[in-house]
Amino acid sequence: MNKAQWQNGLSGYDELRQRILAVLDGETDDIARMATLACEVHHADARVDWTGFYRAVSPNLLKIGPYQGGHGCLVIPFGKGVCGTAAQTGAAQIVPDVDAFPGHIACASSTRSELVLPVHDNAGDLIAVFDIDSDQPDAFTQEDADALQSILNEVFGA
């Protein structure tokens, strides 16, 4: 699947899902799964400028890694910025204009829109948030959020 195909709706997500699950078959290490998923999603769509995980390393703190793209913020407290809001609320954040998001943390000046999804393990505990940035405004839809959340849930067992 080339980058343009992901934008063709759920059929692109079906192919992305199948490829991710095939590559991760039998893999149990969360970091390896995060690295693979970030790579596959990053290279699947021209809208994507930065893709990665912020791992929940303490009750109220996210740390970067693994990711694809330029440098990201190293540490984000829960409740701060888009990623911290997703971690604190447990809800997907679809942000069409990051400049209009109260408290947005500008890790990269090129980011115009963002999609952040919570990642839970089998026990339902938050283990990370999955952050996708675009240098295009209003790049992500609810369809994107739903399809990617489904893939995350399948990979990490939520």
C-alpha cells in the first residue's frame, strides 16, 4: 500500500491492519510492537508528518518512544497538550487545528493537526498514547480514529 491508498477509506485500513498483524504475529514485547506499528502507520499515508508513542511511565507522566519523524517532546505530563489530555481523559483527541487547542505543546513547528489515541493493555490500564501529527490542517477524521483505535486494541489487547 502506498501513502495515497490509506486515504481511500477503510479498505486501506484493512490492508494496513493485515500487514501489521502479520509482521507482529507472535510478538509479545510492547516496545517492539510500538516501534513496528509506528513505522507502518508513518509510511502508510502522505498526511502523516510524525508518528509515535508516548509511554505511560508513572501515574501522571508520558515519555517518548518509539517514533518516526523528527524529534518529539521527551516528557509530557498527563493533562498537558493533546497527548496529555488523551492520557488523562482516556479519549481520542482529533485536533483539526493545533493552534486552537488550549495548552497545545508545540514539539514541532510544522504540526498543523493531530490525532492522539489512548492505548490500553489486556487489563484495561493505559500503557501509552499513539500520536499522529500532520503538517496539513484538518488532516484526520473520526473514521481515521476509529480504524486506528481498532488496530491498537487488537495489537495491545484492549
